Amino acid sequence: MIRVKCHTNIDRFNSVEWPERMAGMPAIGHYVEGKSSLSTSIQLQIVRITHSYDRIEKVPVLLIELHQ
């Protein structure tokens, strides 16, 4: 599993729970499904992927930026 941190700058999607792990390598243009507080599914598209490192857990992580 690949560790990811998904984020978006669209205010209405800030409370959505996004996945923290993915089974395969994500790519720009793919869609990520999150769960809103109303238990509905939200899908946003990957527009940027940054390879990063989690200094607390000491593991590599992909930072994924999402937009509509």
C-alpha cells in the first residue's frame, strides 16, 4: 500500500475524509473518492503529486492535490 495525504483548497470539501493509503500508484487525472460528513461519496481529480517524507513516522508519502 502507498501512503498518501490528499488535500484540496476548495473550502466546501475541507471536511471530507480522504484515503490515507492507495493500492496502486496514483496518477494525474485519476479520481479519488472521499467520504463526506453526510456519508455521501465525493470524487475529485488529482492535479498534482509531490513525493515527500513523513518526518514523524519516518516513511515516504505522496502529497496529492485534488480539484474538481
